[in-house]
Amino acid sequence: MNKPLARWLALMILTLALVAGGAFWLVRDSTERRPVVRSGPPAVVQWGDTRPVLWLLTRQEERHHQSKRTVTRVRFELHGHDVETAQRLWTRHLLTVSDPGREPVGHILGQQGPVVWLFLNDQPVAVAHKDGSVVGDGQRIVERNPGLAPMWPRDPGSFAFDDRLIVTTADALHWEVESQSLAASAYRPEDDQRFARARYRARSWNGSFQTNDFRTRHLRSLDERWFGLFTDREAKEAADDGFGSNFKDPDRVIDDGKEARRRFWLARIGKTRAFSEGRHDRIEALSPVPDSPLFLQGGLLKTSGIREAYKPGADGGAIVMHRTRVDAQGQLVLTRVDPQLKPRWKTELPIIELHNRWELPERLLLLGSAAPSVNDEVRSHELLLSLNLDDGSLRQFDLQRDAAPR
């Protein structure tokens, strides 16, 4: 081979190597975005005469593949959702953490007047109830209260919310922070168990309940009749109530599980024998309500915060929560029954598990997870649902699919 040809071949090989190498690094220079996920519990925010807005804090991990290394960033964004349409009203980017040394966390802690407290990564953040704009943070609290600086904490377990932000400094002292002035004053818990629960919620709770947390199996109607929602076997045990325990706590009655097909039963209420503390109400008999429909895994939706069945509207009635089928594809169904326990409407929900719910005038807000899809890039979907109590119509927002593209 002559020298000019050899030089030409060497040049071509070098050129091809450089092009191939450039293409390799070009492919490596890319961004991988993980699905948006909810971070901590949601909150319904309202102050004064403003319309309530559902708030959700989300996080999204981004991996930027560069020529020599991968940079990880975690974005936290706050979203306000319309309670009637479930759609987003606004989004505010709050924080991006680059190459975090530990898993960054974010929670909505709670509302204190016109301010909502959050915890983001390593500090509390106060935002305005109107639009989520930042009005205070850990640095500003320390600037307002310089004596706290030497013992100021940064871990999530040091911050809790119990109608106000509570900070536990590194010297084990508790401080409450005024939401607008950011002034800190000494705090002493009046109820140690309540304070321990508040610290757990702020540190470890992701804001999700289980479906069964929202159900009960008894209804006391507005005219004081007592109804149970039972299978035949459950009703037989409920009626065996010599001590009044089943009347006091109907949810302790045996549970026939996922294959339970329940209907309404009407109780006759009597009195137990006399005990040292007196006599108690008891179930003396249960008879099936004529023409009562059967509800697979049926339960009555509970009123928020208490064990009584939720009664929508002034006329009473109830909402039955049940399923379409017993397997993993069994979706939740809500059926509203009137005071005579006759179905008024029936709505199949696009979720298989209910994580949270809020009672608002004329509607329910529901947060739940949809069934996973094998062919879907996003394996887990949380849906925000707004249910009209008058006709059962439904509006929805998918926290993963409906997230606005960047």
C-alpha cells in the first residue's frame, strides 16, 4: 500500500472513531424523568370566604445522563385543584434538590389561618393559602428568633403540626411558631399521646388510608331506626347480643370477607339484663329489609372523624361502598340510598382502593388508586375524583397521566 493511501485510510478510521464516540456521548447526554408521585398527605385549604381548594404536593425525580456522570434532581411542586372539576387551578415550583445525599422528603403539615405549613427536604416552609407563594422558611424563623440558631434541627422528625407548627430543637425543647410573625415561644404538650401522633404524621405518614377505614356496617336513621348491613351469617351473630356489645360496636361482628354479599337488616332494640352500672341497649332481633339489594363487600361510608354512617343531604339516607367483583380488577362502587334504603343513583369509580376522602357541601372529594396496567409505562395511578352527591356524576384528574408536560 502506498503512503498517500495509507494516510487517507488512517484519517478515515480516525474520523469514524471520532464520529462514533461523539454519537455515543450524544446518546449519553439525555434526561430521564420518573413519574410524578404524591408526596405526603393532601389538604383542603380554605380561609375566610374563599372557596376551598384541594392542595397536593408532588415530587418527581429527574436523572440527567451526562458525558462523565449522572446528575439526579428531585423537584417538589405544589398544586391547587378545583373541588368541583378536580382539575388543576395552579402549580407552583417550590424546590429542586440536586444530587441529594439522602432521600429528600416533602409533606403538607397543616393550615394555620391564612398560612399553610410544609416540610421540604430539611426545613419548614410557610406558604400563603391563596396561591402557595412562600412567606416563610426555617432561615427566616431563625433570623426572627436568633436564640434558636445553635440548636436548630433539620430532620423531619423535629417538626410537627397541631393547629400550629411545633419545632423540637436539638436540646429537646419544644417551640411553637406564630404563622405570620414567625415568632417562637415555648410549647408544652397538653396531651402527650396527641403530640406523639402529630409527630408521627409529620414524619412517617404519606396521607393514605385503606378502603376499610372508611366503612361501617350500621346506620341510625334520622327517625332513630337502627339498620345493619350484613350477610345472613353476620346478621345471626349480630343478633346474639346479650351484653349489648354488638349494638355498641357493630363493626366487631364477624366479617365474611371479600365474598360477603350484604343487604340491609332492621333491628329491634331492647335492653340487657341489669349490670352493676345499669342496663344497656342491645339488639334483640334483626329482620331483612324487604327488597334490599345485595352489595358485594358492602359497607356504609363513614362520617369523617366519627364511627357513624355518613348521611348526605337533609333527608338522610346513606352511601354504600361496594365492589364490582372479588378479584384484583374489582373496582369500587358508590350507591346512594334514600331514607327508605332504595337506590337513588349508582356510580362505578375508576379506582380499586380509596386512600382519602373529604366531605364538602353537595359533593365528595375522593383520592384513590387505579388498577395497574401491564402495558402502561406508569404502573400506579392515583386519581382525584369529585363526586356530585345529587346525581352521582363524576369528574376526575389522574395525578400521573394528566400532569402537565415540561
